[in-house]
Amino acid sequence: MALRTPLYAEHARLGARLVPFGGWDMPLHYGSQIEEHDAVREHAGMFDVSHMCPVDIEGPDAQAFLRRLLANDVAKLKTVGKALYSCMLNDSGGVVDDLIVYLRGPAGHYRLVVNAGTADKDLTWLESHRTGFDVEIRRRDDLAMIAVQGPQARELTATCLPREMADSALELAPFHATECGGWFIARTGYTGEDGFEILLPADHAVDLWSVLLDAGVRPCGLGARDTLRLEAGMNLYGQDMGEDVGPLESGLEWTIAWEPVERDFIGRAALDELRASPERREFVGLLLTGRGVIRAHQTVLSNGREVGEITSGGFSPTLQRSIALARVAPGLGETCEVEIRGKPVPARIVKPPFVRHGRILIEP
């Protein structure tokens, strides 16, 4: 039987269509994926993301350990609560996982939040590289996680929190977190909208979910989460990147801390080599100008020649058009075609994101 989050009974009670995802039974939608998508863009929606895995890294060598393991540099985290997005690479420069790391204390306390489907692999990878570092690695399966996203998300969530938590949460700058009474509230997300990701003791999850529901926050499933993140131009592990494709060819060069040059993080040598290669593939956005819907793994063409592959694609509810992320040969110009059902369909090459904070960022 698949794993279930503490909110599984709530999903069933609300009529969610439950599907297997990363070893878990998770809600795909609660009746209308489009309405859930629109709720997040226009008001507030919430997602049960308890299948994701928090991992606490503590100890005198915690910073040195993470500076070795991550392509981004945790030494940038100067204030408690600050967050950093990073890839964790293998020796070939491929992505073991992408994650957010938070600084929890000045004495080497960090929290990683890693993907659900890669959690076991990540823990094995972290443990296999701890030799020589005085660190404790602790998986936090005792925590649940609820993401509340949308233009009204912060204000509505604040009404559902104890006063001391609400005040601290409302004062958070983007990509910062605060802690109180075992709750961890971060102003981060995966939808392109403002909001919170709340980690809390698992036995408190149903109470918070119910209060948010009563406050008018709409439950949303994996379907809306995927269209929202695609519009926001955010990568999905296993599709847009993976162990055989690194950040340089996944639009994530901005997450690599090249300085200081003496920091020898895992995968650096491979990235240095690829960085100098004229053959390095580009990661682009596509807007379909012909009819059809782009899907992952379809072929990208240029003048009839195969030049790349769709990594993520689908219908954008906000743009009312099909959009995609793709990995292509360098120097394509402004247009290409996507092979859909055996026929080339014209598309325009654009720079993601497509939508951010409810605003369309490309020329439709």
C-alpha cells in the first residue's frame, strides 16, 4: 500500500481524486483542476505537500558539509531564517535532487526540504558523504507540510495562526522563515505566487487544514500544482533535470555559486568543463502558436531537423495556450516547431517564466 499523509482522510472526505505519486497516495484534484489553478492565481489555495521530506543537518561541520554537497553556497546565508535554493549534484554534474535549505541557527543548524520521490536516495547520498564531517543528519518524518499560495494567502493564513506566529509570519521577507513552538513557517512556494510553506507537527496538520478551509482557502491538488509551476517556469525534478542532466542545461545556472573558486563542491569539475563547451544545450520556454497541446518528451524541430526535446509541457489556464519548457541545441533563434502527433506545429521561443504573481510576462 502507498504511503499516506496525515491529511489523507481529509482529502477523501473532500472528494479528491487520489492518485499514486512518488510512493504516496496524493490528491490530483478535488473536482476541477482549472478552478484550483485559478484560485491560486486570483485568491488563495492550499496544497498538502507532506510527502516532501524535511531533513535537519546539525553539528560543528554542518556548513562545511553543505558547502561540499550543494552547488549553491550556504555561506551566503548570513541571517537565521534565510533560505537558499540549490541543486545537489553527482560527480558528473547531474542533479541528485533540487532542494531548499534554510539556516535555522547561527551554530550550524540547517533544514533541507527535498523531493518526495528522491528522499530515500538523498538520505543515502548525504550519509555516504558525511565521513570527515562532524554532522548529524536527521530525517523529520514527524512533520507535515501545507503550502498556502496566492495573492490573499498570507493575509488569510495569518488569521488562522496563533497571534505570536501570525505577527512573525506577516513580517517575513520573501525566502525567509520563522519558527515558533515546533512550527516552521517559510515565505516560499512553488506556484509563482506569494504565500507560505508551513511545516508543523503531524498531529496538528488536520486542525490547520480545517481552519484554512473555513477561512476560504481552496484545497488544490497535484494537477493545479503542475500547471502553476509550469507557468512560473519552475523545474520539476525527473523531467526538467535529473542525474544525467545538470543545472547548466536546465536553466539553473543562477543557482551555481562559482565563487569562491577554491570551494570544491561535488560536480564542480564537470560543470566547469560543460560551461566552456559551445555544444552546451539551452533551456528555453516555448509558446505554441499552432493548434495542439505540448507534452513532455515530444521532439523539437527547426526547419525539419530534430534539435531538442520537450521536458515539461501542457495547457496554460492563464494564457489559454499551450506552453512548455524544452532543452534545445544552442542558437535556434526565435521560432521552432514541435512534433505533435507526427506533424510539426509552429512555436515561439520565449524566456520563462510565463506568469509570475498573476501577471503574464511574455507576449501572448
